[in-house]
Amino acid sequence: MTTGDTADRSLAHWSEEGRTGMEAFYELATEDYHQLTLAADWATLLRDRAHENWTLLDVACGSGKFPTALQKYVDLQGVPGVLYDLLDPSPFSVAEARSVLAPPFVPRRDIVSTLQDLPDDSRDYDVVWATHALYAIPPDELDDAAAAFVSALAPGGLGMVAQAVSTSHYLAFYDAFRAGVREATPYTTAEQVRDALVRAGADVREQRITYQTGTSDRAVAEGFLQRCAFDDAVTLDEMEQAPVLGDYLATCRADDGSYNFSHEVALLWL
């Protein structure tokens, strides 16, 4: 069994060198963001917060898949342009997300930083969201990250975190991966994020959504799972033979060999 730090491996994969793995992951994971667009009346939520020079902070923006999904699946006509700030510790991710923004999202500031190190001048946003973005926060930094998220939101603003719960695929897979392949810091669960936000003084309303993703293409499954673990050196065959992880993957595999992954995501509304 090899060892490695989750946050460091995650950051290393959000790079030009990790583009192939990122694209393989999104063969399935793009559905995560589609499901988020179905979970709320986003056009109304955004219009209700709109005013002159209103602002939005995208926390750990990744490659911009959530605003892309909103632009694709939601009728945003009539939503005034919002000044959109991009926060991520990866310069690659910030550049990727900026490149896909389109009206009503108007790119403004690039903030290359973790959430827990959010600059003091990044405050009073009308909207702050973090969508499948907080898994690699080290446990001893979660309270600082939650406090920064709460402090970034203007009074009366809209805050939302979308994060998989402890029994959902991303968390269950990584726990099995850590047990059978590589020792590492566990992913942060939605339950832990919720509790940290409450400790930071937020009034949190929780909504849950469930859905499934799957494929019969082993190459797609391998690329997706490698990115779930931020480890592209372990093959699907090796994962299937690994202790603990192999047992988990067997529960996701149908008789015909296809894979089906079950997701439960908490939307934490502030």
C-alpha cells in the first residue's frame, strides 16, 4: 500500500498535465452539475438577488462546470449580468473556469487561493457557492474554511454548498480506496461541512438529491475512478483486485460488467 496526501494530489491533478484525467472524469461527472440545475429554480433565485453591480464568488471553481450547466439547462434570460469572482488554489482551474463563462456571468477577479485563506477584501458577495468543491479540505482546516465561506456572504445573500454525503459514491469509493490501495486523508463529507457552517454561525437548510451515473465502457469507468482517487497510476483491473476497494466496486458492477454509481448530494443553503 502506498501513501499520499489528498489535498496535494488533488491540486497536482488540477493542472495542464492532468487535463486528460480531468476530461475522463467528466465523461460521467458532468451529470453532477446537471442534477444541481434541476434541484432549484435558479433563474428566480438569481433574479431575486440581482441589483446594480451585484457579485458572485465561485469557491473552488474547478473547470467551471456549474456555470456551464446553468447556461445550458436554465433559461437565464432576464438575469442581469453579475460580477463573477473565481476562487481556486489552482491557477489552471481559474483560467479554465474563466474561459467558459458567458452572460449573465461576467468574469471579474481571479483569486488564486484556498477558501480557508480567502483574502480579507473578498467579502459581501450577493451569491457564494461551492459545488462539489470542498472534498480535499484538510480536516483541521475545515472550520477556518467554513468561517471564510460565511464571512464572504453579504447579509441577505444566497449561499449554497453542494457536497456528497458520507454514503455517496465519491466518499464510499475513496474510503475503500484508502483502505485497500493508498493511505491518505479522507474526503470531507457533506455532514462535516454542514456542521462546520453551523459552528461558523450560519443558518443552514439542507436539501438532498439522489441520482446515478454509469457506463459499460471500461476505459470510461477507469478514467472516472482514477480521478475520483486523484491517482491515474492504478488501473481498473488493479482496483477490482484490491482488498476492500474490489468489494466496493463489485457492488457497483452489473452482471454484464457495466458500472453504476449511486450518488446522494446535500445542498446546504445559507
